[in-house]
Amino acid sequence: MDKNISRRTVLLRGLQVPVAGSLLLGLAACDSSGNGSQEITAVCADPEDMTSAQESVRKTLRYTELSSDPAKTCSGCAFFSGAAGGCGSCGIFDGNAVNPAGFCDSWSAAS
């Protein structure tokens, strides 16, 4: 019984294993239980609606939509102004929208 395996079959099988493995690792990284993960309620800073200068300031100050420190969020910052609809505005970003759960390097505790 002479069974030939083509080069195409070997290459396809060789690609399927890493793709399947990375898919499984990606699924394992998703925490569907909700333990230890926070959800972003709104994405307030849409890069499509910003000028390049506004985007540059946000990158320079490392603005994120979700703070890694629950004690330091935009809603607790002196530059934050609350607004209806979930998003607020920030004096550092010329009054542009920020997420109340966000954070940047210019965070300063509200008095």
C-alpha cells in the first residue's frame, strides 16, 4: 500500500495547527466570568472625529478610556466636567469628550 502525501497537504496541516492554537489561546484570554475585568461603558474619544493635534495631545498624555487605577479616573479629576449621556469633558483636552472611567498622565485630584 503506497500512500503519497503531497507537499500541499503537509503545508496546509502545518498551518492549521498554529492557527488553531492561537485561536484557543485567544479564547482562553477572554474572561467571560467577569472576575477581575472592567467594562468600558462608552467610548467617548473617537479618533475619527479628532484633529491630528487633539489626537497627539491624547497620545502624549497617554489617555485611556479605562483607568487601571480605580482611585484615579477622569470623573475624580480637577479638569473633568460631567455631562449627561455618560461622557464628560476635560479642560486639558480643550473641553473635548472623555470617558468618566478614563485616565491620563495629567490627572489631578479634584478638590
